[in-house]
Amino acid sequence: MSEQTQSVVSAAAQFEQKIKAIGICAQAEIPFLLVGPPGNAKTAVVESIFRQTCADYHVSVPALNDPAYYAGYPSQGKNEHDETIAVMLPNAWVRRLARRGAQGERVGTFLDEISSAPPATRAACLRGIMQGSWGDHTIPHSVCGAAMNPASMAESGYDLSPPLANRFVHFNWDPPVSWWDEQRMLGFPDPELLLLPQDWESKHLPQVNALHSAFARVKPGLVQACPDSAEARTHAWPSFRTWTWALRLLAASTSVGGPPGSDLALILVSAAVGSGAAGEFLHYCQELDLPDPELLLNHPERIRSTLPERGDRAYACLTSVTSAVLANNTPDRWRTAWKVFEQAALMGKKDIAAISVKLLAKNKPDGVTETPKEVSPFVPFLRQAGLLGP
């Protein structure tokens, strides 16, 4: 295979990874935005993803609708005291999706050409994008997708405001010709997606959260970093909100074979917080190489051979144990975690374990009536914090 042919194949494969990443966003119910020139299948691909991941979905073009289409139409109603009040009547699509969402099914909303909508209409979409709240009504289990052309190419297009931009994870939509040509020859089939396992959050999010907790102490300037440049604020940038999404997306990626060192993880985390912060965080994750917290909960004595010496690594290791317990907080797991922390204290890591111990003590599960003897190294700290039980 020639070098040029390899490059073409690689470009198509990389773009398919991006489509899989968007599919993960839909399944994790995290709002996503596709930005690219007109006429290159943004809408078609998102609709295909929604068909595969949602029980129902609605497509609209905000530029064609007034704010009431999203926020509701003013009308007269009654409250619980039979008093006349103003209410906002939802559009039919809101009621339809809310019924499906109330049954526990995932539903989707797609806002096409969002940058061409006037400011008032875009403002009416803010809570819907984030929370599935359209006017006075909320759609459970809702995910919002959107697409737009760059402002320079859009029909009466605007740059996104920082509050709107920060409500999405951002994907540059740049399909290579080789990908499009292959899809055309195949009749434009639905793209293959990576389906998340049911336990992706409980199995992978605790350790990802622990990694970021350590990273935030080393690089606090990358956690909340609204750019100075007005142009940069229209793209992905780090905030508490987008980091929360980034961690969920990294956990989801890991659950389908995309660990921190993979292209899939880089695509997803970059879409949430920008490429600079994503690159530093993922490199940090690979460098730490932490032990599996579930292994430590099954064999607490192994902490003596696996607890890193470096402070931030030790902190991440111990935090991952607490996070894993809180994700499945049974009495046995809670008691076993104290055995891990007792060993850490004996190794001189009592101060590093302090935050993890505090979280563990505050979340004692039902059924635990006595404080485990392994708490003894932390008694002064817990007594001072008012967390020492009987």
C-alpha cells in the first residue's frame, strides 16, 4: 500500500472515530455541537446517531422559530390553590418527547443551524440544551445535539456567546473525501457506533474522578480557564461544567476500549475542554498508572506494594478507593476501605489520605453501627471534623 493510500485510509478511519465519539456523547446524554461548512452531512449523521441511540427525537431549525417555540406559549392556567396564573404551554414535540423520557427511554433534540438564530431564540434554548427544560416543562433522559456553519459561512450567522458555547462539547466537522465517497458507494448506511455497557459509570467513573482530583491539585489553572480571547470563548474551553462532562466521556471511552492514551479519549476530552487542557490531563493519567481500586478493595494488604511514593500519585490512588466505594457503598466495601487507609497511614501517608478519609466517614452506609478499629490512626482528625461515630 502506497504512502498516499495509507494516508487516505487513515483519514477516513480517524473520522469514523469522531463519529463514534459523537455517538458516545449521545449515549452519555451530554450536549454536542458539530461545526463545519454546509453540505457535508452534519444533519444526516446526527439523525442516524439519534435513530440508533434514542427512542424518539425532534429536529428543528431555531432560525425559523420564535423564542416561544422553545420556551412555551403564554396562556392562562390555575395553580394548586385554584388561583389564576400565567403558564407557558409547551409545543407538541416537548410533550411527545417528555412522555417517552418519563418511561425511562432516551430521547433527542437536534437544533440545526443554531448559529443563525437570533439571540432571543438562542437564549430560549439555553436550559433545554443543558437540562432538557423547555419553558416550564422538563424532558427526562434527554440529549441535545446541534450543528452550525462557521459564522463566516452561515446564513446571517452569529458567533456563539460564551454561555452558549460552554453548554456543548465541540466537534470540528471535517469529513475527508475518502470517507464520503465510501459512504456514497455503500448507499449511506447508518454509521457503526460503540454501544456503552450498562455499568460504564459505576465501573470506570470513580477512578477517572480520582485522576482528575489529583490533576486539579497539580494544575488548578487548567480547571477553570475561560479564555481571554473572544474568538476562543466560542469554542471548547475548561470550566467546572465541561470538566464534569470530560470525565464522564473519558469513563465512557474507557468502557469501550478507549483508555486515556487512545485517539478516542483524546477526541472526546478535547471536545469538552479544548485540546491543550485535554492533552495535559490525558498525559498525566498515563503517567500515574494507578492500581485498580477494586483490586485494593479485594486485597487491602496490596496497598503496601502498590501505593506510589510521589504525593500526587498517592493522593490519586487513595481517592480512587474512596470513589469506588461511594459508587457502590455497601457495609463490607466501606469497612474494607478503612483497612486500605490504615495501611496507608502506617506507611506515612496519613495526611495525604485525609480528604479521602473524610469523605468515607461522611458516607457511612446503613447497617454499620460501630466504627471499625482501622479508623484509629485518623481519630484526632475525625474528632476535630465532628465525624467520629460510636
